[in-house]
Amino acid sequence: MIERPYLIFLGDVPDKLAAKTAYGVVDWSREWCVGQLRLPGCQADTGLKDMTIAEAAEAGARTLIIGAVNPGGVLPEHWTSTIVEAIESGMDIASGLHVRLASVDAIREAAERKGVKLHDTRHADRRFATGKGTKRPGKRLLTVGTDCSVGKKYAALAIDRELNGRGVDSTFCATGQTGVMISGRGVAIDAVVADFISGAAEWLSPATEPDHWQIIEGQGSLFHPSFAGVSLGLLHGAQPDVFVVCHEPTRTKMRNVEAPISTIEAVIEETMRLGRLTNPAIAPLGISINTQALSEEDAKACLAEAEERYGLPACDPIRTGVANLVDRLLKEFVA
Amino acid sequence: MIERPYLIFLGDVPDKLAAKTAYGVVDWSREWCVGQLRLPGCQADTGLKDMTIAEAAEAGARTLIIGAVNPGGVLPEHWTSTIVEAIESGMDIASGLHVRLASVDAIREAAERKGVKLHDTRHADRRFATGKGTKRPGKRLLTVGTDCSVGKKYAALAIDRELNGRGVDSTFCATGQTGVMISGRGVAIDAVVADFISGAAEWLSPATEPDHWQIIEGQGSLFHPSFAGVSLGLLHGAQPDVFVVCHEPTRTKMRNVEAPISTIEAVIEETMRLGRLTNPAIAPLGISINTQALSEEDAKACLAEAEERYGLPACDPIRTGVANLVDRLLKEFVA
């Protein structure tokens, strides 16, 4: 559990993409953010009020969120003094970088001295049990994908928000480092020891009230040669009642590997086939398409074609919202 | 790489089952074992010559293998002095227990002082890349199963030995802690961080000569709700040309969960379907059945029925040997 409110630290990232985590948190949990802190040269701006550590502490910030990502997952050395200053003022630190915060001596020592927490959301240090596979009470939705990075997190967050807006009891369950920061809890499922993937998914979405919906962020793809094992373990542990297939229509090959992108149809079939092991009633709810690269007209045509082809509601969480998916959820999957 | 020869340490285990690792190593790598060391009260006996640490050191032992397993994976405190004595005499230590050897102060300190290696074969501390999924040179066989603990390791070891006996160039690739001790190398694939399962499998069975066979020990089952993710990641990373389905005919439900055992037929189908992602030419080679619980007559009938039903050679690696599987391999899968 990450304490809020947050101060969002952007460092001196060279562009918006390098602050992906920050934008995710601000897009979905702006109410938890008191402000942003940028170093000279920073080329990203989330629109939050710029603050110093002292101002943010004064405004009640409990955690400094490191909102930057970079290929190596490293922490630039010249960010250390700012992080230490946040610790000195009593803030916890949360990072989704690969490097552990405590591996930097100055940060570890300051945290020990001040008794604050260091959250490495990319790591999963908690111990899990192995998966049981037995059906547990409550309702579950899992977002799955034709590839990595096709909008599984955004779709899940949007559905959770739409359900809450309609007075339906639901919880977003984060399975990646950014999702953990957005929701303040969860587990980076791909960082769990392989034996415990489905056990971690069971821990993440435990038995609950029969009519409570857990909206679980998917990871990878059953057809991605690097990560299908993670996707399958998550599917088995999540034992979803329904799933939403996420897709990016302009992509032709999988991210970072020489494999063709899979089809929505294949993902529906395979998710049903494999998901039945722990939930025989598993069913597709709808399709979520990231149409960002398309014109308004092309996006509409793309969504209409998907609806026609698969007989399921299709949406873009950003462009159209997820009302049609939630309409169907409430009509067909809520008693 | 674990240095040999080995001294096998049995401690004071209460029965043969509690020394499963020791028996595995002695069954398959007896030529690497100079002797066994048993404490008073030990109820297991691998048949090796009993030796003290001093005698074993004199005989050239390079590594003390802790041959015991126990449910908690703990190291009994009264074994520490023997382990430290082995270290003092210059031996490395290898353990498949869950607890890390270095977590015991006396062991860590002795190892640092003497500069010997501590191998925790249940842990995978090496860093891996994520899987690439691209086809690499060499031939690969993977054993898969209808459940955990159905003989995947024994089948792979027996096939590797048979191939070597016939002059075919092959290597056994261990994916579990006992396999690592038997072969002196490998990785406990279920201890790898989830993101790197298939990457670790690719590391384990790298590009090799085109006619070299890597015989890869399988793990879990595509139908086991706790471990299917591991099995799938291993399948994708191993990209096998052929697979052998392992089965235990008297079992009715999966180990440790409330799930029915899957059928050989379902495993063949699913392995083909999912394995094609990284090797479109994947094919079943044969069936390996653990008939230990059956009479000679019933075992024969069981194997004959499987051959009839699936049109594939069936064997029990212990009772009948794997000659018929290797016959087919050489006839149909070697150019």
C-alpha cells in the first residue's frame, strides 16, 4: 500500500514518453497528486502545479513518486539529492525502475534514518503461495491482449471507473508497476517467481462479496513468445468470469520480437480454451481498441467492423469511453 | 556448473523418500559419486560407500551434495557442523533446499574463509534476457506431462543416455534442482522471475550444432492450475522439435489441487497448439508412462493400449527402457 497524496517527480526526462508512469498516475489518480517536481531541462509536464519538496511536504505529500521510465531501468545519479531531500522531509519513495532504491547508499541510509518506506513496484518481494485453482466468490474481469502495450491497463481502469460511476462495487487490481502506483496497491506479476504467478494473481484478487467486481489488469499476450507464460498464469489465477480483448490495429508485429501480431479472434478462442481450466463459465465481454493512430472516421469504422465481426461491443477507452462494455456487463453478467 | 566428484550427504533422513535428491543423483550419475555420508539414525541408503568428510576429501570429492528434501525446505541445525567440516576440507556445497546455504551464518562464514562455492540449485540468481522466440540451430526434445511428478526428468535422462549409448550427440538440460545436481548444470526454471521463463529456457538450450539433440526436462503441466504458466514459458523457450508425454496412470487428480488429471490426448493437442508459436514443426515423439504401481501384466497392457490409441511408441523408462522412443526419433526426426 503506497501512502497518498503523492508528489510526482519527473526529473529531467527528455520527453513525455520517458515520463509514462507520471502521466499514468496523473491521468487516473489526479486527486491523489499535490503537485509535480521537475529538474532544470525537463521536457515533460503533467499539468500539475510545480512544487519544491518543501512546498509539497507543506501541502501534505506522503510519497514521492518517481514518474520516469528508461530502457535500462536505472536511476540517474543526479536525481539522488532530490530523493534524499524528500526522505529528509518524511516522504516515502515509490519507483517503478528496475534498480532498487535501497541499492543507492545515500537513499538507503536516509530511509533507515528517517524510517520511511521505499517501494520498488517493479519488484515483488512479498512471499506468495502457489495457485490453488479452486473457484472463489466474487466476480472478475480480466483484460487480455493481442500483444504487450495495447491498452490493457487503461481499459481496466476505465471499466473500473465506469462501474464505480454507476454505483457498482468494483476494484481495480494492478499487475504492473504503473498500475500499482495509480491504485496504490497490487503486484508486478511479471516480477514474481515463476512458480507463484497464478498464486500471486489469486492473492491479488481474493475471495470477495458475490456481487463485487474485481477488474484485473492483464499482462502480455498468450501469443507473445517472451511472456505467454505470465499471461497464462495470470489467466488461471484471475479465473475471470469475463474478459476484454485489447488491440492496437496499426501494429503488424509483436513488440521486441520477430512474431506476427495475433488476431482478436485467436485471442478470444485461446483465452476461452485455456481460461476454462479455472473458470468453466469464462466468456468474452467486448473489445477495446487503441485507435490513437487513426482518424476519427477510421476509428469509428474500425470499431464498427470489430462489433460486426465478433458480435461484441467494441470501444476505445480514451476516444469513446467504455459505456457499451459496461452496459453489456450489467445486462448479461450481473444477476 | 557444480564441480565433481560428489560426496552425497543424507543427514539423518527418516526414510528413502526424504532423500529423493540423493537417489536421483546416484541413479543417474553414480560415476560422479565417491561415497555417501550418513548421520546416526539415517534411514536411507543409496548403496554408495559410507565415508567421513576426511575420507571423501582424500578420495577427491569436490562438492558435498545435500541429498535430502523436506516439505519446509529447511536445513536441520544439527547438519551445520558436517557442512562446515566439508567446507573446511575445501569442498563446495550444493543444496536443493528452499533455504539458502548462505543464510546460515556458520556456513556463510566458513565458505567466505575457504573461498568455496555454495550452490543453491532451487534458486536462480543468474540474470536472464527475455525470450526471443526466434528459431535457433540444433534439435530439441522436451518432456511434458499430464501432471507434476509423472517422470519427466527420468524420461529425459533415459532418452539422453540411450542417445549417447548409440553414439548420437546429445545433452540433458536440467530445469529442476535435482536435475541440476544430476547433470552438474541447468536452471530451476520455476525459480526464475516470471518475465524471464522463456528467456531462461532459451539460455538453457542455446543454439548448437544442427544435428545435436538437447533433451530438456519438462516442468508441471499445461493443465495444472498452479504451474501452467511455467510449463508454457518453458515450451515456448525450448521450442522443441519433438515432445514426449509423461503420465502416471493410477492418478485421478492433480497433485496438491482439486483438479482432475488431464488426458494424454489433451496434452498432445495442447502442446502442439501452443508449441507451434515458436516451432511450427513441433510433433509428438512418444509416450512415457510411470507404471511402477502396476503389475508386469497390467503395465504391458497399459503401454500396449497407449500405443494403439495414440499411434505412438509408449514406454516406461525404468521398466522397459526408452529404446522404442529413440528408434522412432532416429528414424523419423534425424535426416
